[in-house]
Amino acid sequence: MSSQSDPQPPLREPDLPRTAKVRPKALRTGFTTGACSAAAARAAAELLVTGELPATVDIGFPDGKRRRFPVDSGSAEPATAVVVKDAGDDPDVTHGARLTVSVTSREDGEVVLHGGEGVGTVTKPGLGLEVGGPAINPVPRRMITDSVREVLGDRGADVTITVPGGEKMAYKTTNRRLGIFGGISILGTTGIVRPFSTASWRSSVEQAVSVLSAQDGKVAVLSTGGRTERVAMRLLPDEPEVAFIEVGDFTGAAVRRAVEHGLDEVVFVGMIGKLTKLASGVVMTHYTRSKVDTGLLGRLTAEFGGSEQDVAEVTEAATARRAYEVWQRGDHFSACAHRLCELVAAVLERFSEECGRRLRVRVAMVDFEGEHVVAATEARWVTWQSR
């Protein structure tokens, strides 16, 4: 399965120490910067309309539920509200950040988002955001806009998000490497922060594999989050619910436990960033412990007929997403993406063999909207075709 142009990478698992203690209580979830910004935006909109700052607000989340936030403070001119981020038990550099949002009226009926002090500006393509615009991701944009619309209806508004101290916080993130300067990103795909980066989360992944084994399961279907898990469930509708495990960054831990419990197969469903890390031999993929090897993606681009410009652009890209975009504009997307899936399967099979027994591994790559399989080791899984 491996590409002849890419020798087998050494397997690396810069995981937490095996002796790490696991607290007996459940880990506490928190809220993303996007969710907190949406809550502050709603509070500011209410202040604009009523002249009174609410003590609490509740907002809608992508899962259809509503959750309540305390409003820390605010001011009337312009209507401004502050919500303090609580990241739960995740070691998040933005825990305690004061998400500050101002809302002012505009005449055209549009809700327009702006990044103020402490919110980063996008300077490179590959993030799915407008270059020159604020680093506010699509799901937070929808949450913020919806929260303001609930209060203002069809009235227009300028919504400005600031984060005091955000530029300093950003130095502890990967933002500068990604071409985001001047502050943090307003992030979140679910609105909820789950503690993926802790020893306890790894323990929960291992426990999930144990539970699957206890129910005589033989196939572990691994995904990195909610969107990829939904795709995985569509791909394998006959597998029991217990087979689907959100591993976050702990793919290696899940595979090791699958070997220990006598499972036969692992299916991994993910997006290009995680797949690239796995293909380069990194089986613990948290951003603080590993980075995307765009050189590998550049070599694939060359192998399947990419131009010198394409190869250079992919190799020098700040994100795997940029490589994805370059592949899309050419005629070599399917070949490159398919080979990447093959490389991941080969790495995970070899890792399982080093853990004691070789497992069968199948891999699928999902698009950034979490809707389609764009490449896979099983051709029948692919639901989107390049031109």
C-alpha cells in the first residue's frame, strides 16, 4: 500500500506517559470561543434593544440544544457585553478570556461580523476563510449571526468581537504558523470544548475499545470528531453504535488497545490534516505534539503529475487544507488523496503489528463540510468525484 516515492516513516507516538494518573471523576466540558462570542453578541443585542444588560442569556448550538451563559459585564455606548470563557477541564490557552462583543445598528438588514483587538487576521489561504478578514470560523459565524437575529429580527447590525489580551494568547497557539496574526481565532464546530488533550481522554478512548470488545465487536471505527463520526456511521450502517469511537488525537492508543483486545479491523475516518500526520508516522496527532508534513503532500503532488508550481505551493503551504485546495484545482485530486489514504492504512497496520498483531485497516477521507467521502481505500465509499 505504500508509495514507492515515500519510504516507510518511523512510527512516533509522542503520547502521555503510561503512568499518568487518571482522576476518578468525569472531565468537565467547557465552551468554545465561538459559543462565548455568540452569547456575548446576544447579550449586546438585547442591551441595544431594551437598554438593559441581561444577567444571563441562552443561545442555540449546532446540536439543536440551547445552553445558558452568565453575562459578566457590559456598557451602553455602543451596546457591549462580555462573556468569560470557561474551557472546562481542557488545558486551553483561552480559558478565562473575556469575549467582548459590541452590536450597532446598520440600515441594509445585514449582520456583518468584524474582528477587533485581540482577534486574528487571516493572511494566507488554506483556512477556508477570506484572506484579510477576521479569523472567525464558519460555525461560530452562524452561531453569532443566529444569536443576533433572534433578538433583532430582520434589522441589520455590525457585530465587533474583541478579546483583551488576545494577541498575547495567540503566541501560545499555532496561529502565526498558519498565517493568522494579531490575535486568537474564534473557533468551534460544536460550541463545546471537550478535553481531547488530556490523559483522561486517552483513557476514555481505551475504555471505549474495551467496551466494544466486551460486546464481541471485531471492528473499531475511529473518527476524530462529530462530523467525521457521522460520515463513518453512514459508511458502515451495519456496525453497532458501540463500534464508533471518537478518538480525537489518540489514534495510536485506540489501535494498541484494539490489538490487546483481539479485534480484527480498524476503520479510520478523518480529514486531510489528521490523515497527513498519520501518513507521516505520527499516531498521536495533537497540534502541540506534531505538525502536518506538507513535504509529504508535495511529494504526492509530484508523483501524480502536479506542476512545479503546484508542488512548490503544496510543499510550502501552512496547512493541509491548502494542499487540498491545490489538488482540487488540478486533475490529480483523486489520485493524491487516494494514495494518502493508502499510506495511512499502511502506517496503522504496521503500528498494530508492532503492538503485537497486524490488523486490517481501511481509511476514508472526508471533506471539510463533513458531508462527503472524497477518497478512500474502498472505492465504493467515495461519494464525491473530482473533475
